[in-house]
Amino acid sequence: MKNYTLILIINLLVSSSLYSQIQPLTGNELPGAIATDTDTYTPETLWNYNSDAAPVLSEYGFTSLMVQKFMVGPENFKLEAYLMNTPEAAYGMYSTSILKCSAQDSITAWDCMAQGKYQSAYGRFYIVITNESGSASLPYSYTIMQKFMLLNPQTPLKLPAVFYAPAFDGNCNQIDFISGMLGMQNSLLGWESLIVGVRFNMFAVILPDPRGEIYFAQISFPTQADLYNFLTRARLMQNGVPAQAYNDYGFLFREFVQVDLSDPLTIYFLQSTQPIAISEVTEE
């Protein structure tokens, strides 16, 4: 009996700790809804819930997950609120998970509705709201998200300043945040060979251009060794010294520059089929 009581106390403390970070909906906030289930998961138990996504969530940095289910008339909705270590991590999960969106940036600065599934990067939260009945009920998904936001206020993520340059107008919704191999594999960049054994954080986008697509990224490295490893793989090192550009005149051009002389471990990196200067994209 004592052991059972101890286990119960531990479970209540864990649950209370998770709820202190993620404030659940009671169902009373939602018109016509009945809350049918609420579960929480830690980094250790996440594998029991979503073994497919657990590796990439762990790569980005995952703290806890709250899953709530609601019945609204004949329809069933599921809210998954993944609390990530940083807003960048939440945005990374969101940006590499969405595909074609029928509606975007409707409730938050970063959200996507596609085929009845709503996804959002909201501060440190990566949110997924699914209509499990299969119908595309946009308004109610938005209602659930709005009520969740009221209970869990967050500071919106701002992209690095370079991505507000005119060249990125109309493409900001296509920017990915990547910090490891799994995130890279979920993107369309195809830079897996450049990041093997490299530690980094990267905001990247593919820009359409009449001369061919432009792959552009702002990348930060924790050490010079990681930076030089990346530059070596990108063919931007010559005799142990960084070279600003590589051009094989056979459909591959790469260039890098330091973002700021005070931060030598953060760079702009560009890849294209034709020589295109980074300064043309950043207008700096």
C-alpha cells in the first residue's frame, strides 16, 4: 500500500510539473465541446506515443507533450502541444513538417492548415490540431488554437534580420530551421553530405530565380572546427584556409561570408547553378 501511495504521489508531481509548463484546456472554453482525454508525455515516454517523430523531436530539443481530445457533436478533435526547448526548435519542427497549405498565417505568425490538419509554431510550442473524424473543419481548429494561446501566452519567434530583405518577400513561409541530420532529411535542401559530423543551427530557404534556384542559409556553428568542417565539405577551403567562393563552371557555385566580424562563427551560405553573389540576395 505504501508503494502504491508513493507511486501515485510521484505521478501527481510529474503531471503537475508538466501542467505548470503547458496549461490544458478544460473544454469549458470551447463552445459545444466535451473534453474526453488528457495525457502528458516526457522525453522518455514520448516514444510510447509517437515513435516515428520522437527521433527528430529529440534532435531539435523536446521538453514535454500534452495531448487532449475533444468531442464536438459528431466530430473528434485532437490537440497535440509539443513544448520544445527553444522557439527555434518549435519553428524547426513546424517548418520541416508542413507541405502545401490551403491557408497560412491565420492565427499565429507561423501556421498552416492542410487537409483538415492545423499546425503552428507558437513560441516554444509546436502545435498540431487534427480533426480525427476526417472532415476539414477549419473554424473549430482555429477556435481550439485561440483558446490554447490565451492559456499559454508566448513571445513570437522573429527570423534573423536578413530574411526581411526584399529578396525574401513572398518566400518567408518557406524558410526552414535545421539543427541536425534528421531535420535536414525532412527538408528539400539536400545538404546531408555537407553536415556530416558538423554541429550547427541553420535558417535556410530555396529562392526561385530565372537563373536557377538559389539555396540560401544563415548558419551558426559552436566552434571553428565545425565551421571549417562544413566549409571543407562545401569545397570552400583551400590549403587549410577558407575560400570565399567555389565555382566548378559545371552547374555548381557556392559562396560564404561572415554575417558580422564580431561573430566569426555565423555565416551566410549560398548555393546556385550560376554565380550569384550573396550581396545580391542580402542587399548588404
